Amino acid sequence: STWHSSDIDHVIVSEEQIREKTAELAKQVAADYADVESVLLVGVLKGAVMFMADFARALGRSGPPVEMEFMAVSSYGQGTTSSGVVRILKDLDRDIAGRHVIVVEDIVDSGLTLSWLLKYLESRSAANVDVVALLRKPDALRVSVPVRYVGFDIPSEFVVGYGLDYAERYRDLPFVGVLKPSVYGRG
Ligand code: PRP
Ligand code: MN
Ligand code: MG
């Protein structure tokens, strides 16, 4: 619809770029995890929902058997900057002890959410924990956090689409774009 597109200043990652990169990342993970019995993808709701769905299908084509779990955490609330305070809104449903866990994130911004999450998952005795993130903002990192698989490094602008929201909107856009600053002022 028109209000969507008119709120976007410019596209940063197109639908086609996302599709190609997702396949490429899945190939790398499939190669690195060729010898394991299964991988447990942990998608971080809500932002990772689109990438999780596409990445899991891509990995499932060539990689080891895939299982999916979801956690919901929130650090941003309604704002555009991370508060650093991570709340668990939905925990894991199952034990992850001894599992090969891959956290699936839409974006690593300050790194605070992921840094907290990695500690949490390691405390649950996973065999190993890797991270695949579609997007990363290198200039915004506030803590060093190991992200083994990264789709795109992007500038520190507020982006939405393909799962990423501003005040819960724009997650449904099939691409990632920069929101017009004038939109922040609303509502
Ligand atoms: C966003 C995004 C990442 C996190 C990254 O989630 O989806 O999970 O922030 O930011 P950080 O690296 O600065 O911690 P958000 O807290 O907005 O929740 P959401 O996924 O439900 O939108
Ligand atoms: Mn998120
Ligand atoms: Mg958000």
C-alpha cells in the first residue's frame, strides 16, 4: 500500500539481495555443520521471523536436519535506540543441553541483545552456539559479540522491513529500507 512506500526514504537491501544472501549463508552453514546429527535454530522473535523462515528452508535443502525453536526478547520497546535492558517475553520450550544451536537474528545493532542471549544459551549447556544475522551495524556495536555468519554490514541508520519494525509497523515489507526521519515524530 502507498503509506508504506512513502514512509521509506530508500531501500538498503532488496528482496532479491536477501534471497541470494540467504542461500549463500545456508550453504556456508550446511558445509560447516555437515557432520552433526541436527541443528537447532533459535529464532529471536519478533524481528527474525522472516529471516528464520527463509533461512530454515534454505538450510533444510542442503544441510543437516533442522529443528526450530523461538525465543522472544525485547530491548527496544517503542523507541529507536536499544535500552540495553533485555526482557524474556517467551523462553525456550525445550532443553538445549548438548545441542548444536544457531541463533537466528535479523539485526545486530548495539550487540546488547545478542550478547545477553549468548550468555543465556551457553548457561543452558548447548554443545555450541553460533549466530547467523542477516544485518549488522558495525558502527553501532557497543559490546563485542561473535557473529559467525553475517549477511550485510549496513550503516547506522534506523532500518525497517523484512521483520524489522518501528513501533511494530513495517515488519511485512519484503525488503530492508531506511525510514524517513519525519515518521519518528508521529504517534
Ligand atoms: C531488535 C532486533 C534485534 C535487536 C538488535 O529487536 O530485532 O533483536 O533489536 O538490537 P541490539 O543489537 O542493539 O540489541 P527488538 O528489541 O526491537 O524486538 P523485536 O525483534 O520484537 O522487534
Ligand atoms: Mn529482535
Ligand atoms: Mg523491534
